[in-house]
Amino acid sequence: MEKGKDLTRKQMVLLILSLAWPTILEQFLQTVVVYADTAMVGRIGASASAAIGLITPVTWLTNAPTYSIGIGVLAFVARNNGAGRMEPVKKAAVQAIYLALIAGGITSMVLVGISPYLPIWMGGAKEVCTNASYYLAITGAAFVFKAIDMVLSCVIRGVGDTKTPMKVNTVMNIINIVGNYFFIYETRTITLFGKSIFMPGAGLGVSGAALGTAVASVFGGIMMLVTLWRNDVLSPRSVSKKVDKNVMYQCVKVGVPLALQRLVVFSGYAVFTSLVAKLGTITLAAHSIAITSEEMFYIPGFGMQDAGATLVGNAMGEGNEKKTDHLARMLILITTLLMTFTGTLLFLFPDLVMGFFTKDAEVIARGMVALKMVAVSEPIYGALIMMEGIFNGVGNTKTTFIVGALTMWLVRIGMTAICVHVLGLGLVAVWSCMILENMTKATIMGILFHKGVWKKGAVKYS
């Protein structure tokens, strides 16, 4: 970004897209891995799909503290980078390593410890819980490496380098998919171009999918650490390796409200899934696959969100309010348009999407209805994703915490509980509650954005 200089609309769009495309591609590749996991496991049966579906919201929940630390560091790095203060940027890189190790280590121990019990607490059927426990334990054991990858990716993006995390995570995703292929299925003979080929395999099923993810996480964490160390702008080699309480505090101060928000919201997802689990294994499988299917279609939103947080943070660091305002509004517009396009595709081809993951006709039929419903709301969801990114990018994470917590528990969970327990309704009602929650949150965030709350609540760094 050209510091201190106002940009034309064309320059602004090109700047946004140049920074956003690597993060969008990275999000796409990560979702391909999720698709591959779900599709491979889906070939085993509905019970296996339900096992991973039961654990998915728990994965989102446990990612929350680490992701929030990453955003806290990104906001600090982006603002100081925009202001040309590089010494604090390097110090933040050192503190980011310590924070990732602490958050990742604690999370790993907790996940392994509760893995035998959590699927039962969430109301999974007996045939689902065993596989879900193994999946949680294996992926949880490697979480500390995933934490390093997540946090240091944010540090690197904070100085405007979105390509390097993309490259590292691309290789990590390839390792995941290849590992899955050999770990999930048994040794077999496959036919390729008319020839029979012996293909070894561990035959571990759901546990194999977890092992592939764990191996990839270890690689990603190590490579991201090496990449940061070799980076000329961020390398900690030339600064003190001691704990800097001031820098660490400023990063954590931004991250704590976001961590609380994500913990509250994703614990809501876990409760939400447990409510769906009460509707039966087939419904849970359809819900889980539909949730996974939707991920591909909101990739542009989250890819733009990462880029937007960096751009707005840099612009605010420059002290150029006009550029900051224009960037924020342009980011929302572009993201909404992108997700209008992807929502249209999802609405037109839900059968193809569901059919990629499972051959169970009943699961496909139920999932198709849910996907058509959510496709209509994708543009609104896109605007919401970007507004949250803008608030977080300037360090105003308290607002997103309050709005996210209230809408999740009052609208989504409260209304879903009534639909399931009181009214005895099914998956259509459940997804209606989910869509209503997103629309309510987008409306509130839109009002706050229009009133300039995102700037008034921006964190001030010392």
C-alpha cells in the first residue's frame, strides 16, 4: 500500500484483489482438504460422516483462542507496519511464537484429555462416538503445530505478504490429502488407465483421516516457523528473544475479546450440532455434509476478510482516515458481489455438491434443501464476514464479541431449541434459525459500521 497517498477507485480495487487472491486461494485449498476428508470418509458410510460432523464444531471451538491471538498480533503488526515502525513489528514476531506455543500446548492437552468423553456429552449415537473420540484425540495431539502455523501466518500477512502463507499451507494441504488416501483405506488393487495397480493402505477409516490431518499440521507448523525466521522484515534474529510483556499484552488485549467471542459462538455451534444430533444419524450426516459443502462457497468472503483486516489496519496506521473509509466500504462491496456469485452457484447445483460427498439418497435429499435455503443468504453473509474483518483489523474486537455472543445464543440456539424440543421440527427449521441468526447479526453490524463504531472503538497502541 502506498503510504499517505489517496488512491483512485481502480487503484483501490487492484490493491484489494492483489492482496486478497492469495488468501482466497489458500482458503480454497484448505476447503479442498476438508472436502477430500469428508468425501473419503463419506464413502465409508453415514456413521463415519456423522462422527466427523459431530467433532467439526469442537474443532472450530478449539481453534478460537489461537486464531484470536493471531488476529491480535496481525492488528498490532499491520498498524505498526503502516506507520513505518518496524522494531515493534519484529518484537511482535518473537512474542507470537511464545503465544502460539502456550495456546497450542494447553489446547492439545485439553483435547487429548477430554476426547473419550466429549462425543458422548454431545449426544452422539454409540456407533458415532468411538470414531469421533479417536479423531479428536489424534488431531488434538498435533494441535500445537497447527497453532504455530495459524499465528505465524497472521504475523506474515500483517506486513502485506499473503503469498508466503499460501505456499506453505498449499504444501501442507497436499500432504493432508495424500496422507488421507493411504491412511483411510485398506490395501487394495485399483485400476488406472486400464492397468491394475497395487495400492497399500492402513485401513484406519476415520482415524486415518485424523492422522493425515495431524501429519500435515506438524509439517505446517515447522515450515511456518522456518519461513518467519528467514523473512528479512520479520526475522527475530536481530531482536531480543526475551518475553516482552508490553508487546505481548497489546496483542493479547486485542485477541481476548475475539477469543471470548469465538469461544461463545463456537460453543454455540457445538450445542447447535448436539441439537441436530437428536434428530438422528441420517439428519446429522445431512447437516454435517451440507455445512461442509457450504464452506466452498464462502471462501471468497473469508479470503477477503484476511486481506481486509491487513489493509484497513495499515491504512489506520498511516493516519489516513479518508483512505481507511474508502477501503472499508470497497471491501464490503467486493465481498458481497463475490458471494452473490458463489451463492447463485450453490442454489443452482446443490445436488452435485451433496453427491460429491455421499451416495446416500436420503442424506442428499435433505442436504439439498438446506443448501438451497442458505444459498439465498450468502450475499448478506459476505457483507457480515467483511464487516467483522474490518472491526477486528483495527482492534475493535469487543464489538464483534458482544454482537456475536448475543445473536448466537438468543437467536440460533434459543430458537433451535424451541424448534427441536417444543415444536418437534426437523432440519429445515434448524437451518432457518441459523440463517436468521446470520441476518440479524449482519443487520446489527451494518448499523454499527454505518455509525462509525468500528473506528471509535479502534485500539490505541503505545
